[in-house]
Amino acid sequence: MARVPHLLLVTPLLTWLALAALLDHLGTRPPDDGPADAIIVAGCGVGPDGRATPALARRTRHAVELWRQGIAPRIVLTGGVGRHPPSEARAAAEVATRLGVPPSALLLEERSTSTEENARFAAELLRAEGIAVQRVVVVTDSYHVVRARRVFARYLPGVDAAGSRPHPWVRLRGSMREVLVLAIYAAQGRLSPP
């Protein structure tokens, strides 16, 4: 009889782990071929030294790789000021320019504090710049791709996404958290239909 309560504990945990692994796996697929109007980097923190966190730097490097492949003529860097200045967008711009992206190819959205605000404010910025968007590629961490794609699709047409690959421990922790956050977003109606 002691096995039934044990199974009641193990089954949800195994399901959670399987969903987390699936989210991470889905985020490793490359974006579809074809041109986009912009590559958008989801913001992800600035360290106490004012530099992009490893996650933000990794996302930015991945976006620069896509830009070099000719996926889109511009990169939109998102994220406002969090715990440490400057804005996430400005810290990401430093990474991109060090990698050879000219400032003229960068647009900075410096107000957002969440994935949803990244999407909404990036869409507003692109419209304000007079850029008619047909397709964008959002760059984030692999485990965050599913939610980012569906959140950005509420504000922009033709959303695709590309996931950067964090260290395995970061991916495990992030994907476990992401299962819960994705469920909350879905329950609140904050995701576009699949």
C-alpha cells in the first residue's frame, strides 16, 4: 500500500521533467528559412558591473550569428533597467557592436521588464520606426522559445524563434521553472493560439 502514495509523488514529478525536457528540445530547432524584417533579442539582465549577464550575452551572440547569415537587416534589443544600470538593451548593444554589428543595424527598446513588455514595446518601436513587419525571429534561451513565440505573436505577425543553448544546469533549472510560467500565462490568456 505504501507504493500508491509514492507513485502519486513520482508521477507528477516525472511529468514535469518530461514537459521541461520537451520545452528545451523544441527551443533548439533553427528558425525557418527565409528573410525576416527583424531579429528581436529578449532581454535578460545586467550584472553589477554594468555588463550583459551571460544569458543576455549568449542571446545577443546568437542574434548576431543570425544577422550575419542575412536572416534580417536589423536587430532589436529589448529590456529596460533592472537591478543594475544600464538598460538590458544597451548592455546587449555593447555586445553586438563588439561583435561587429554597426549601430545603424540596432534598435534599442529600453522600457520593458518582462517577456510580454519585450513583445509589446518592440512592436511599438518597429511601428514608430516605420518598419512594416511581416516576419520576425525572436532570440531567447531554448527553454523559453515556446512561450516567447506565443507571447510575441500577440503583438507581431509571422513570429519565429531561435533558442540559444545555456549550460545544462541552467537549462534544467530554467525549463523546470518555464513549465510553471507557461501554465500561468496560458491560464491568464496571455498566449496567442498555437
